[in-house]
Amino acid sequence: MELRIREGRAVLAGPGGESAREVDPHSLAIGSDLAQALHEWARVASVVGDSGAEAVSVVSQRGRQLAQRVAATMGTSVRFVDPVSGEGVVVDPPAPAPRSELARRLFGTPDPEGEPTPWLTGLTISAFVAAVVVVAMLALASTLARETNGWLALLASAVVTAGISPSLWLARRVPIVRWASFGAAAGIVIAWIGVLVVVF
């Protein structure tokens, strides 16, 4: 894909210049702000021409920056054709940040870029949910063990754990709910220690 200027407008064309299309956010997977910036750059580049080395270098540098944004947005290599010199430079999209497959499967996609992880709030929610789960499971197990049989308390705890586990597994990917999911999972693990003590 080539980024070039045609009649004062920014166009994206195939490798040999064929099937050139004017940059349009409705037909291409780019935002309207990037399309507007490309067309403004094309108008300025058409006017600058040979007006001076400094202006020419600024136009070329801005064109390369916009080509990098197009490559990152579309996820493909873009060949930037300098409107002044006519030279072509291939701009590759940025490599994704390394993330292990295990971490991706366990915790889902990372937080949106530039958004901080709310550790304090999230861990507070996790601790509260873990405490509620521990109290609820121990109350269930101790009541059943005292009123009926220890094996029935063990079976009921196993049913509760099996019933809630799929929901916790799915909720681990949801940005806000995952903190409650982590807390509930930790609460179940801690509660099982108490269940085994109560039953045996």
C-alpha cells in the first residue's frame, strides 16, 4: 500500500500505484481525525513545492509520521512516497507488545493503552468479595455438618464450587468485573481449607 498525493489530496494506492483511493474514513479503516490530518498535509505539501529546504523537510517529516499512524491503524506496511523528492520509504506497523499466551488466556486482553490499572480499588474489591465468599461457604458447610452429615457438607461445597467456577472463568476477562472474579476465586480456595477442617 502506498501513501501519496494526487491533486492536493492524500490517496492510498496499491504497490504499483494501481487502484488509488482517496483517503476516506468511511471506506478505509482509519478515523476521521487521521483522514483530515492526511488531507491537510497533502494540501500543505502541494503548496510548499520548492519554497525552501526547511519547509520541505518539515513536510517530509510530517508525511512519514502520518504514514506511521496509517500503518499502525491499518496493521499493514505502508510505502510513503515523499511528495518533494519522489523517494519511497516503507513504514512497517509497530510490533505488538510481547505478552505470553498463558497470561493472555488467564487474564484476557491487556488494559487499553495509556489507561492505568486500578490496583488499589481492584484489590479492595477482591478482598471484600473473598471475605463474603469465605463466610458464606463456611456458614453453609458448618450448618450442614452440624445438622446433617459431614459428607453432605462436603458435597454441597463441591456443588457450589462447580457451579460458580465457569462464571468466574468467563468474568476474568471483563475489565471491572474481573476484580470480583479474582476475589471470589481466592475466597473459594481459602474456604475449602475451612470446609475440610469443619468436615473432618
